[in-house]
Amino acid sequence: MGRLTTPTRDLEVLIAELHQRGEHALAQARLPQLEVQHRQIVEAPQLTRLFNQLQQWPAAFQASGLGGDSRKLKRTIRKALDRQVGKLHKALDDADFDRHRLRILVKRTRYLTDAFPSLSPLSSKATKSLKKAQAALGAWHDHYQWLLRSQQESDLQVLEPAWEEAAEQELAEAETLLRKLAKVLPNHKKKRSGKKAKKRQ
């Protein structure tokens, strides 16, 4: 469903951007394509399968090992959260880490911690910092995608200078926010070294 709906989401955001910049004719020209994509999503077999699986999931989960053991479930969730935050920490420590991959990593970490706030290792300050970084990276990514799209859709080229400037500013802001985020994330290196010390004892 993600692969199916991502192009439509991108088109929706582009149309909103065009309206915001006063390019209403460019936005209107893309509405028929958006309507076609909406119909394709509604009629897609993937959507039917998703709804069927969501209906079956509660009973299947309740019958599983985790579904009947809340303590084991919490341990599993905490481990998943720790792993995700650890991956993010490692990526933030790498200045050469691809910013597109980092955006996805930030997004996944944010959604996972939002789903289980009481089990998250993040402080409220770190959670706020994570959200700000995701917003900045998302804004940069949108402009980056629009610039790529303008290479295929010539009528968008009029907006290239504005989009290039916005993308540069948003990436610079994102870099600042990512440095702040790295400082407030839990220190997994200390955790790992502490665990190793306990094992040696």
C-alpha cells in the first residue's frame, strides 16, 4: 500500500504547493491525474487485502505468544525501540550517511515512539527534537522531488529557482536540527558498554 499510495501523496502535496505559490493553472492541470490515481487506490486488490488482514489481526494476535503475555510484549517492543534509536544514533554519528535514508530512519523512529510513548527510551525533549528534524527533512525532500519532477514536466521549470533556494535552506535547517537531535538521544554506547561489563562480572 505504501508503494501504491506514495505517488498519489506526492502529487497531492505538489498540487497544494502550486496553489500556495499562485500557480493555479498548473495545479488544475494535474487534478484529472489525481482523480485517476484515487480511483486506482480505491479499486486496488492491495486495499481489499489490507482491510481483510486488519479484520483478522486482533484474533490472530490474541492467539499468538505475545498476545497472551503483556510483559513479554513490552520487552519485545522496548527492544525494537532501542534497536531503532540505536540505528538512528549510529546514522547521526556518520556525517556521510545518505540524507534520504536518514529521513526514512527519522520517520520510522518517530512513528514507532509515537505508537508506544510509555515504552519509548526518548525523553520529551528528544521526542520534540525528533519531530522537528522529521519536518525539516520532509520539507527538503518535497522540494528535492519537485526539482526532479520539473526535469520531466517542463511546465514546472518556472519554479525551479524558488525550489532550489528552498531546498538548500531546508537542508541547512535540517542539518542543524539533526545535530541537536544527536545530543538529546539516549547514549547507546554507554548502555552497550555497561551490558558488556555486567557480562564480564
